[in-house]
Amino acid sequence: MDFELTDEQIMLRDTVRDLLARTYDPETRLKVTDTELGWSREVWGQLAELGVLGLAFSEEDGGMGAGPVETMVVLEEVGRRLAPEPLLDAVLLPGSLVARVGSAAQRQRLLPDLAAGEKLLAFAHDEPGTRWPATELATTATAQGDSYVLTGVKNPVPHGDCADELVVSAALPNGEVGLFLVAADAVTRKPFKTFDGRRGAQIEFASAPAELLGESGDARTAIDEAIVAAQAALCAESLGAMEESLRLTTEYLKTRKQFGVTLSKFQTLSQRAADMYVSLELGRSMSQYATAALVDGGADPVIASRARLQVGRSARHIGQEAIQMHGGIGITTEYPVSHYVARLTAIGRTLGGDLEHVRVLADRVADHDLVEI
């Protein structure tokens, strides 16, 4: 994989960066996240016009047919501006499942509208009382003639509050896991706001009518592959947020004065900022590693967990240092650095935290031979 962006990828990055920079200064972003929806449909429409929402879908499905690198370039800019639009939750993750598993008719019904910004999906997979990864599902699917009904509870469902249709995982009577399409008006939704300003919902299925996504068969592999891609996306978003957190911190050190000189003149603070940069580059390397694996056609959960573990550690270090070096202003709502730390913390608990990813890696230790030096 060539780590240098092509001219087209640079143009995509700069276009998205310019759009989000014009849209989301800290004050405007706070106003948008305080609305009931929590994000801007106007910005959503602009992203659709740029082709961003359809980047990952094939041209036959109404998309742009771009690869993982283009998607990660966009998500890095989303993280840089803390843009609240649900690109991963409402398009990339559920849309990838439709693209992988759905029939031709289902793909044509959903994906073009998804790419055009006219429809929102959400992936309802996690259940109350379970830890990532969810291996046993309490939500069940029962056949009724040529269709199914679902019974159970899903929580949390990121941006499930605004989805028009849900992609739902459920246990089949034969022990397999199926994916189903469920209309949002057929379920009970209990929306909530997360501590980083995003939205989610608890969704209850009480014999909700459902359409099987694709043909009959176990969907576990498709779910695992989609989640691996989502892990790489979270790494890319974290990278953008970490870069901006470091930039805000270094700018603060250059302007804030103490004892008549700027804080950047204090050697200890400069060294700590340098350590933040080292953590950023470690995170960047692992984020690129995860993306490179996707480019090569692999969906390896071990690679995803390796990347998430290092990116999570880098994010925690950068976030903590950013708050410490800003002092009291760093935890105020009015100052942006606190929101970057909140988002990085939330990402660190999405699709598994450090402990869960360590467990994934520990379970695979036996796959490796002993290395002696």
C-alpha cells in the first residue's frame, strides 16, 4: 500500500475539510448538537452532493465505488471537526451489511437512497447486559409464512433514534444468526443523548414484522467483516480528533503566558507535547495498518484489535495531556478541547474497549510460535 495520497484523494480530503471547516466552528457545532436531532440535515445533503455518502458503495448500487482509503480520509476530517453527522452509524456500517448480504432487489431499494442522503439506516446488534463482542443474541426471529417477526431488545443502537429502517441481528431457530430489515415505525424507540453529544436509542421488538436480508444462511461472517471495517473507521476518526487536540494544545502553549513568558518556553511542557506527538504517530501507523489490511481484502479481527488498542491508548494519552496542559479552561463546555476528549473517550468504548481488545489478542496468542532472541 502506498501511504502517499493520490491527487484525487487529496482533492477529496481538502473538499471535505473545507466544507466542515466552513460549517463547524465550536459555537455552531454546539448549537447543532443541542438540537433534538443532534446533527444538520443541511450538511448531510451537502455531503451527499459531494458523493461522500456513497463512497463505499459500488457504482451498480448508486455509489462511487471508492476504496477504504477514501473512506478513511473522509472520516479523519469528520474527527478533525467533530462533525456530528452519523456517517458511520447511519451509512457505512449498516450500508455495508446490505451491500454484502442483501439481494439485488434490496440493494437497489436501499443503497441509492442511502447514497443520496434520502434514507437513514441503523445497525441494531448490541443487547443490554452483554459485552463486546456479542456472541449470543437474545433477540429471536420466528418465521411466519414467507416473512419473520422479531422479539427482543437492542441497546445501544447508535443513531437508532433517527433511522428510517433498521438492520437487525437476531437468532434463528436453527442456531444461526440472521440479518433482518425492520421499519422504524414497527418498533418502540427510546432515544437518548450520549455524553459526547451524539444520539442513540434503545429499541424494543414485540413481534415486529421483519424482512430477511438476503438469502437464508448464517450472517455471522458478514457481521464480523463489517465490524472490522467499522473498527478501522473509528481509528481514522480518532486520528483526526487527536491531531486537532494536539494542535489546540500546542497553540495554547505558544500563546498562554506565565511568569512573563509563554508556556512553550518551559522545557517540561515542551517535552510532554513532544510525547503527545509520538503517541499521535503511533496511532497513525496503526490506523494505516488497519486500512492497509482492508485494501488487501482482509477483514482480520486481530489486526482490528491491534489497531484499536494502540489508537485507544494514544487517544487517552493525548486527551489527558491536552486537558492537563490547558488547565481549568480545558474542561469547560465553551472550549473545544473538552469536546475532543469526550469524543475520543466515547470512541474508546465503542465496539469494544481496551480490555475487550486485549482479550481478543490474548485468545489468539496460541496461533503464534515462540520467538527466541
